[in-house]
Amino acid sequence: MADVQVTCINKQPRNNTHEGITHLGNSKGKWTRQQVIDWIESKSNTFFTLVNGNRGDIGVVDGPNGKYLRTYADGKWNDNLLSLPECP
């Protein structure tokens, strides 16, 4: 199992909430939201962000419009994913 740091996202449209995230990535690659959800749920990989030195583990949330991804740190869900820059 790999522990993968996510450093960028793509979102469509950009002003939507977490449900609008379409891709997550880093300098080594970019993956669809569904691929990341599948890997987390199958426990084949874990994903995290590192914002201002603070790690936020990425988890799957079952929302009203389907599953989406959010970060979880210090015992609460937060917006670390949304603070990341756009992936190229």
C-alpha cells in the first residue's frame, strides 16, 4: 500500500464544494476522483495533504449527490483539499 501526498486538484466548476473535485494529483501523476475513492475504499492506497506542515488524511464521504473526497485532521473534516492549487 502506498501513502500518496496530493498537492493539486482540478475542480469543475471551481466555485463548487468538495463534490466538484474531478481530479487529484502530484508531480508524479493525476487521478480521477473515482479512482482515488476506489483505492481508498479497497485499502490499496492512502492519500493525504500537507498544508502549512499539517497532515490531513483524505477520506471518502457519502454525500447527497454521491461519494466525494475530503480531508480529515485533528478529529474533524476540513477544507485542505480546496486550498490546493489547480493541477496542470
